[in-house]
Amino acid sequence: MFPKFDFLIVGAGFSGLVLAERIINVTGKTCLVVEKRDHIGGNSMDEYDEHGVLIHKYGPHYFRSNSQEVIEYLSQFTEWRPVEYKVRSHTRDKYWKFPVNLETFEQYLGRESTTEEFEQWLEDNKVPIENPKNSEEVIISQVGWELYELFFKGYTLKQWKRHPRDLDASVCGRIPIRTNRDGRYLREEFQALPKAGYQTLFKNIVKACGDKLKIMLKTDYREILDTIEYDTMFYTGPVDAYFDFCYGDLPYRSLTFEHEHFDADQLKAREPISGKVGFYQPEMQVNYPNDHDYTRIVEVKHATGQACTNSTIVKEYPADYVRGEEAYYPVPNDESKEIYRKYKALADAEPNVHFVGRLAIYKYLNMDQCILMALRAFERTVKKTEQSCNEPVEA
Ligand code: FAD
Ligand code: UDP
């Protein structure tokens, strides 16, 4: 006799754990979550490094959302620490205010200015394009060539190893452009981090599931398929891997992370640059569009508010994706959409398997969008409608 579960869930990131929690607490059914890494939380996990500094292990994860449903759902498992995510762009030996706003324009002019003057400047410089088709057009149609070349072109080439012209408008279109002094990096209304960190939030979700949830870490689900029984699978891993790459590899972009730690004395020497006691750099994230092999340096202590005299920074180096390693970013462009379209047809036809999450539907989704997708996928499963679960939802 093999152990029997109602649901097999592949992946213990936000998508997998939210599904497990809903299934167990609403229907009382059992779930086995299988995760190939040695921890829960997927890419959103955080941890204290060996120096006691809280870091985001897989790149900075700034929680933001316009979805009241998602915020209320997560608030069952965490309190929040409101954060205004602040970023600078370092180029031409200067820390520029970023995303582009009135204060960036003032740095560019070297004097004070007004919204009216900046709007007029943009009017004179932007390239008239009615429906921007790619990431170059979406930026030049808002700010013109000069600011595009200063802040966007080099960063995008480095990050994606593709020209901005060869990426959907949604990629660079994520970054707001403002003519006032609002310097927040993100647009969403709710911007906050889990007060006690993401890992505590994930542990609280698991705790709420009680003994109807079993989690197997360090296990590829394929290794155990012959040793268990289940009725329905939710799959949150890469969709091309599920189908043995039968239509070839979907393109992904990968990253490597380089951590550097600084003690209080070293940070003291950085004060003329950071302008703050106990920090390496002036804001939580500094982007490097035109210099260095890394795209950004993240010092997440600015956002977590951790009270410690030391700090850890993480340099992010874009990397080619190698099959089987971590697939961080789906590549949003026409070529990848074409390949995904074929996998999606297979996914829709797969009996008793639902594909949910950033890698399973091959879409550059933020955490709140994945959570909403998991909530919706659960509702459809419970209500046993015939509707497909494999569609993204806007958060
Ligand atoms: P994941 O977190 O990727 O979880 C999927 C899990 O499935 C993984 O743990 C994986 O190990 C496991 N898995 C895969 N295949 C198998 C298998 N065969 N067997 C067993 N387990 C398997 N979002 C934001 O909202 N704000 C941000 O600031 C932000 N920053 C980001 C920065 C980076 C560098 C990256 C890469 C993403 C960022 N995101 C951000 C997006 C966020 O990471 C995702 O929205 C979220 O992690 C998606 O959750 P998920 O559960 O769908 O996928
Ligand atoms: N981008 C850029 N310059 C920057 C920051 C971002 O050109 O200083 C572009 C780049 O193509 C990047 C995209 O905008 O991939 C989205 O940026 P975001 O910071 O949202 O990326 P993520 O945090 O998802 O890696």
C-alpha cells in the first residue's frame, strides 16, 4: 500500500503553499508538497546570513499589491512593516534619483526645476509612438533617447542579453516615469514587507495546515511518483521540464548572487557615500546601467529595518540559463510566446494536473499575482468547474 494524498503539489513557493493552505483549511483534504530545494518559500525566501543579517536569498523581494483580497489573505499569517522602496541609478559617477522623476531632472539640469518645465522638456524630447511595441519604444515614447540611453539601454542589455527592441514593452514598462517628486520605485498602493520576514510568514502558513500537510524537501517530484497515490496534481515548476522539453527549451534568464559583508568600522568609512550610519550605500537598491558586470547592488537592511551595526550587500550578476539550474526570469518576447503556446496546449489537455505560478505559466509574475492565481485556481478546483486554471490574473 502506498501513502495516499488527495493532492500532490509540486513546489513550496508562494503558489504551492497558498494552494495547500486553502485546500486543507476549506475542504479538509490532504496535501503532499514536494520541493526540490532544502527549504520552503521558493524564490521569495529570506534568511539570516552567517553574520546575523537578514537577506533575501534569491534577489530582493519587495512585496506590493493593489489586491485587497491578497493583502487580507496574507494578513492572516503576518503583520506588515510599511516600506517605501527607494532606488538609485549609478552612472557618470553619480547616484541619480530613480525611477525618473522631477528630482532626476533637477540632477540632470544641475539646478532646481518644476513639473511644468520637466513636462515641457519631455514634450520636446519624447518620440511620438502611439502603441509602443517593445521595451525601447515604451521608454523613448515617454522620455526620449537621452534618458533611455542613460538609464535603460545598458541595464536591459546586461540583464537580458537582448536588445530592448527584442523584449515586450511590459519589461521596461514596469518602471514608472513621473514628473512630480514621488521617488518610489513601485506603483502599487500597498508596499510593505512581512514584519517578521518571509520565512516566518511561510512557517505560519504551514502551521495553519496542521497534520493534513506533509512536506518533502530536497526531493524532485519525479523521484516519488511511483511511491505515492494522489487524485490531483498542482504543478508550480517550469512547464517545459514537466513535458520533458518536447518542444525545446523555453528561454529563461538566470542570475548569480555575490554577497559581501561589512562590519561597523567598514561602514563608518562608507558614511560619506551612504550618507547614513550603518549602511553601505544610500538606498536599498542601486542600479548600475552602464558600468560593471552586475546590474544592481541590494542592501535590503534599508527595507527590513533590522537594528544591527553591520550590513550585507548582494551584487546581482545576470547569467545564461542552464537547463536544470534555477530558472529565474521567463523572457517576455514573441519567440518565447510561440514556444509557450505549444506547451500551454499540452498543459490544458493534461488530465488531473493544474499549472499554477510564475514558471508553470511562463509569465513574469510578481508575488501578489501568483498568490491571486493560486487562490483562483483553488476556487475553480473546489467548485469543480471545467474552466482552465492555466490563465494569469491581474493583481
Ligand atoms: P517559485 O517561488 O519559483 O517556487 C516554485 C518552487 O518549485 C521552487 O521552490 C522550485 O524549487 C520548485 N520546483 C520546481 N521544479 C520542481 C520539481 N521538479 N520538483 C520539486 N520542486 C520543484 N516578486 C515581487 O512581487 N516583488 C519582487 O520584488 C520580486 N523580485 C524578484 C526578484 C527576482 C530575482 C526574481 C527571480 C523574482 C522576483 N519576484 C518578485 C517574483 C517572485 O519571486 C515570484 O512571483 C514568486 O516567487 C513566484 O512564486 P511561485 O511559487 O510561483 O514560484
Ligand atoms: N530596467 C532598466 N534600468 C533600470 C531598472 C530596470 O532598464 O535601472 C529595466 C530592465 O529591463 C529590467 C526591467 O526594467 O529588467 C524591470 O526592472 P525591475 O527592477 O522591475 O526588475 P526585477 O526586479 O523584476 O528584476
